[in-house]
Amino acid sequence: LDLPTDTRPARRAYAQFRKHLLEDGFTMMQYSVYARHCANIENADIHMKRMGDLAPPEGEVRFLAITDRQFGRIRVFVGKKRQPTPASPSQLEFF
């Protein structure tokens, strides 16, 4: 999620899109990265299309679908300490 926020209309568009993401079940993994669990690729495609249609005209939004196994291989480092990896759901889509 790389949306401009340099003007009042751009900030409004960003806030509205973020609201749509949260209402559609996405959660923020880290700044500008949102994730949503989907049971299968068909369901992920529905959400990607819906959010793609709602994306603001300026900026860039990317979607990435990964499997449970791929999600389970995520390693999180905070400073020099590794944090436990979150439990993996059946499928996620990222952008």
C-alpha cells in the first residue's frame, strides 16, 4: 500500500481506502501492509477484485496470495531478537 498523503484529498482517499480494507476483514501486519485470511484462491480473488476496484486512482496497491506453509515460514525480527512467528491461517492475501 503506497498511497500519497501530501494533500487533503489524498489523505481523505487513503483514509477511506483503509476503512474499506478494515471493513472487508483486513488487518494491518505492519505499516502499509495489510493481510486477510481467505479459505481458497477463489475467495482471495473476490477480495482482491473488490479492493482493487476501491483503490484510489493515485498511488499503488499490490496484492499477493500466499499459502499456509509460506505464511508459517515468516520470521519476525525486532531489533536483534526474533519474535515467535504468528500461527498460520489457511491462506492469506497481502498487499
